[in-house]
Amino acid sequence: MNIQLRHIRCLLAVASEKNFARAAERLAVSQPALSQTIMQLEATLGFEIFQRTTRSVTLTKDGATVCEYAHKLNRSMETFHKEVKALQLSIHNFLRVGYLIGTAVEFIPKITQEFERRRPNATLEFVEYDFTNPDAGLSTELVDCSIFCPPVDTPGIHIVEIAREKCVACLPDGHPLSLQDTVQVEQLLDEPFIAAPGTGVWRDYWLASQYRQGQPARVVFEAATVDSELQAVALRKGISITAESTARFYARPGVTFRKVSNMDDCIIAIGHRQPANPLIKELIDVAALVTRLPVKD
């Protein structure tokens, strides 16, 4: 039995109007097309739905039963459309944002506040990732977008810069370099380093590998969080390089921070895959406003 929704809509329109011309106008179709659709439905069912005269159109007894079923189906379809629309709304009003631990610490609360002001019905959910996931969830596709510090090895992602920071050396208190106002990256290369677990371009960036002319860093300890990294520095296991905001938000006894004067700035970015959730563009605009940096998309 091949009954389609267009058959149901035509049936209900004719039953309501009791006139093919008015029903056709209501459905924005021609009267011959409407008549043909009703005839197809009757042929499929094997009985007449309407009694037609030159003056009236009425439901047959069996047609009235079918019309009752059609009303139930139509109400179900209306419910279906409402629920699907609500689902679409919830999807397009929910954004799961990964962020790398220690990244954009000063910006995320402001970004959230401004985003919620613009989109009071939308929901932002932030998910924190440690240094074992430098792309903050993009590689596993568990987030819609993420805030992190490039470079990362993740292919197929779109990266939008939202801010920059100076890089700083994390030194144990009393380290000879801590007596300087700033340090140069070349002064750090022979030091024992605390690094992120694993391998990849993100770890290499913070080991200053681009300045080592192919010589490997002397990694003596691995840390997956900012706290464990700085604790290792305080315990004099080695030094590390991090973003300048770490010095402001994670300062602790036993650690001295010194700006690395000749190291390229650390980039803070929002990354996402295509096609993007429509809210991501708004999040990027909000981030650019908060950080006061023109977005380079």
C-alpha cells in the first residue's frame, strides 16, 4: 500500500472544505491535480472516500473512518515536526567547547559572560583537557570547537587566532638565569627540560625545538598539567617554557618566571572542523571582542 503524506493532506483538505475548488486553493495546487490525488488514494484503498455530486462533496461511511485515521496521523506528524524542531533548536543552541588546561584562563570567563549576554537561550559547556590532548578534544571529535595553543598535529581543522602571549621561562628560585630581567632562548637550550607527555609538534614547540638546530632537548620529567609542571620546577627537577599568563594565574613559591625576549609569541586560537556549528562563528566574534584582537579567519 503506497499512501503518502500528500494523500493525507489532500484528504483532510477536501474533507474540511467539502469542495474541491476551495481545497485546491487552500493547498495551492490545481483542482485537476487534487482530484487526481484523491482518485489515486481511492484506487489504493479499493473504495470511495467521497461521494461527489455537482452540488456537494461528502465523506462516505468508510471515508469518514479513513479521515479519522488521517486526523490522528496528522496530529502525530505535527507532534513529530515540533519535537524535531525542538531538537534542532537544542542542537544549534548548545556548544561544547574544549580548552587546554592553562590556556586563555583570563579570557574564558569574559567570553562566557558576553556569549550568554548575546545568546541567553544558548548553552556553552566547557571541557578541560590536559597536555596529553593539546588540541583539546578536536582529534576525538568530542567537542564542537576548542581553545588551545597551536601548533598541533590534528589534520583537517580550521584554526582562528584570537590572541597572543609572550613566552616565559619557568625557573627554580635561585637559578642563575632568574637574576636576569629577561632571558634569551639560547640560554635555555642546555637546561634539563620538563615536557608534556608523548610526542608531536605541540610538545616540540614548548621544548623550543625550532631553535635547537636538530639537537634534541634533554627531557628529564613529563607533566600533563600546569600544576604538575610547576611543582616539578619548584622541586628543581628542571625548567620549562610556558605562556606569560601562567605567571599571573599559577604563580607559586619556588618558581620564578622570566620573559623569553627572542622567542616567538604563543598563539591562542579557536579550532573547529567544517561544517561548523553556527554558534562557533559567534563564539569567535565574542572571543575577538574580549581579547581585542582582529580575527584572522
